[in-house]
Amino acid sequence: MSHDMSENLPEAHGASHGTDVATHGDPFADPGLPAHEPRRTDIDERAAKRAERQVSLLFVVSMLATVGFIASYASIDADKIVYIFPLGHVSALNFALGMTLGVALFCIGAGAVHWARTLMSDHELPAERHPIEADDDVRNDVIEQFKTGAAESAFGRRKMIRNTLIGSMALVPLSGVVLLRDLGPLPEKKLLHTGWVEATANKPIKLVNMNTDQPMKPEDIIQGSLTFAKPEGLEESAEDFQQKIAKDALMLIRIAPEDIKDTKSRDKGFEGILAYSKICTHVGCPISLYEQQTHHALCPCHQSTFDLADGARVIFGPAGHPLPQLKITTDEQGFLVATGDFDEPVGPSYWERPR
């Protein structure tokens, strides 16, 4: 059965003409509104239904993209790198988040534009300028125009568009809510312990020199010197080396036992060798400055100063608590080893810190 489309042409529906305004002799005269021509969706319900499905599809794709954003954030490792032509090697997480959020926002915008251009009323209504303060008549007119616009947009009649629009707009904000997870670590115990927690009296962990990558004996630590150490088995080539060393790094000093003021600190050491966390308790900077005569360690970032001969207590600066100390001894071969974790969490304070 053939269908004659000539009856759906704009000419068959009497396209309205714009206002004729004389422009002779006045180049700035108002040309009036252009002639209005019906769109295909205005005169063909099948075309209108097709446009409605297209708009709804865009909103549904937006919802799926938002779900993909959340799934990517939860499942893709932040350190994973992938090759994507022509971008090259990029962060898989950043690429996935950018693509899914971009698609979600684009589809909402594209759906709204397509809806307005195909299904909403396209009649142009001129309005005269009026004072900023509106009187009752103007306010009533605005309300009427709003009702008219709501009716002409078919928001109430086009239920598929309405429901999918509400769904996509409701899901998109979840992308921002999910990102709030990056405000800080979840309330777990990841910051309570370091890699030294695996050390026990029966299975100690050797202290390895950061420069030579060799285990150390007490005679390797010269009195008055500052030596940096790490746990045995922690290799710089490891993918998570930076994350682990940020908590595991040690600084070793050797002080004459009679010069150590704090008894508990002396008992945790070995023959005057004390092992403290290298991570400043202010904002986590690595401590690298040591004054031999006073036994003071200085953080180069904000000048927090710790007395290593007195339990690494804070004597100056913004640091909130002493440097944690690691209990050390020697194994059967005479190497310096740790038999447990630090006595308290390393680094700056945080909400879940026990003290």
C-alpha cells in the first residue's frame, strides 16, 4: 500500500507568513518574523514517534554511561596504563572516567536539543521589553506562558521522554558523589601498619641500606652518622615501591647509650642504634637532616625538629607527635633485624588514628 506523502508537505498545511514591514528608506527597520513552516514531526505522527524514541535512546545511553563511570571508578586500578591509538600510553582509569562522563553529559545535551528541535513548539513569539519590576498582569502572563510552554513541550504527554530524562538527570550527579571517595582513605586499617608488620620474633625482617641495597650489621652504623634503610625484599623496581616506601622508610642513628635520655627508646634500639620512621609527622615529608652534636633531626619542609635522643619528641615546628620508633635487634648472622611494626602509625595525623 503506497502512502502519498504530498499531503504532509508544508505547502499542503498553509505555511504562515511573517509580518510584512516596510523597509524602504530605513536600513534599520524591523524585518519581522520569518515565515513559519511546519516540521515533519508536526504533520507526521510516525516521525514524531521516531523522534521520541531517538531522544529517549540518548537519555538511556546517558544513564548507561553514568553506570559505566561508577563501574570504572570501582574496578580499574589507578596505576594501570594502556595504549590507545592515537593518544599513546594513558591512564586506563582517567580515560574510562573521561569517556563515560563525557558521553553521559553529551547525551543529555544532545537529547534535549533534539527534543527541542523536533517535538517542542517552534513558533516564535515576540515580546515587548518591560520594566524590571513586573506588575500583576506581567506575572500572570508569565505563568500562563509557562503553562503554555509546558503543554507545547509535550512533557506530560511524551512519557517515554519524560521518564528517561528524569532517569538520566538523576544518575549523572552520582558521578560527582562517587568522586568524593578521593577526599581521603576509607576508614580501614591501611594507615595503621607498614610493611614491617610482617616481622615477628621467629621470622624477623632484615634492615637493608637504601644506598647499597645490602643488609647491615651494627658495625656498619658509625656513631654520629645518619643511615637510611628499608625492609629486605622491597625492590625499587616493584610497581608499588613508592607506596610502600612512603611508610616503610627508616633512618638509623647511633648514639652513645649514656646519651639516650628516654629509657623506652634505648630498650627498642640495639647498642645505641635507634631506628625511627623517616616520615615527618606533620605532612609526611621525608626527614633528611641530622645534627650530630645535639642529636636533632630536622624536616626540610616546615622545620619540625625532633630530639632523637629523647624518643624523637617534637622540640620545634608544627609536627603533632614524635617520630614512631621501630624495635630492632640482630639475628643469628649478626644482621640488624626488626621483630615487629612501629609502635604507632607513621606519618601525619588522620581521623582514624588511635592517638
